[in-house]
Amino acid sequence: MRTLLRWVAGLMLATMAAPGSLHAAPFVVPTMRPSIGAFWLLTPDQETGVAFHLPVGAAIGWAGSGLGRIINTTPWVLPEVAYELRSSGHHSSHALSLGCGVGYGILGPALVSYTPRLLIGRADEQVAVGLRHGIAAHGVFTFFYLELSHQVLYSGGITSQEIQLGGGLNLGAMLIPALW
């Protein structure tokens, strides 16, 4: 946990120290990232399952205009709202998630982000609330996406934890030419 907190603090400091980032105007890359992946419950039976996510939001960067947006390193803020579905042999859940990530990188080749999320929904026919946080890599104008995340979900008096590895495509990135 300390390592994760140090990593997040370092990412935030790097974001604040970006050359020219305080004077550059923000620009937006829309995000609509259908993704699918596997999850592993951290329980004695170590059940596995499939997870589907549909986050919609934006990647907001602070690089210069024109070519600078593609080749300059910039801090990122990534707000999102998402629908999440998880299913395994014995468990299923549907949830709405709300999160806002921070990231750093170059839009053209790649950027990395850390995103905490609040979850509200249903798990195994019970009201569920929880938290999920993950580290993600976004590549080629954010078109490709890969995330490793940890989730804690409280439902029906039971707290469950899981690890998820998922990936997908950002269909919103296809709008970049129209927006710039």
C-alpha cells in the first residue's frame, strides 16, 4: 500500500512539474472504452470470471496547440462514468462507477494513469457499494487501453476483493480529427 501511495504521489508531483503545463490551454480527447477482461476473486476458492466495462468520459491534457499536443509530455485528468458487469460461476454484479484519474505521458505514443472509482450497484441480488482503483496504459492516441485493477465490494454483509486485468479500445479517439 505504501508503494502505491508513493507511486501516486510521484505521479502527481511529476504532473505538477510539467514544463509549460501551467500556461498551456487544456485540450480534450473523448473516451468511450468498451473493455473486457478476467477477474480473480481473492477468496479461498479463488474463483475467476469475466468483466465487461463501458466507461465514457474524457482525457484532458495541457500541452501546447497543434503538433505539441501529439509530441509533448503532458499531465492528464481522466474523469469517467461507467457501467460495469461481472460474472463468474457463482457470482454476478452490475454497477455504475464514477471516477477521476490522473495521468502523465505523450498522447501520440503512450500515457499512464491511476484511476480510483466509486461503485454503486447490485451483486448477487443485493445492494452493493465499493471502490476500485487501477493503473492503466493508454497507447496510440489513447486508442488502445490496458488496466490492472483491484476492487473491494461490500454486499449483503460480505466484503469481497478481486484483481482484474482488462483491455479494450477507445472509440472516442476516432473523434480527434474532428475536434482539432
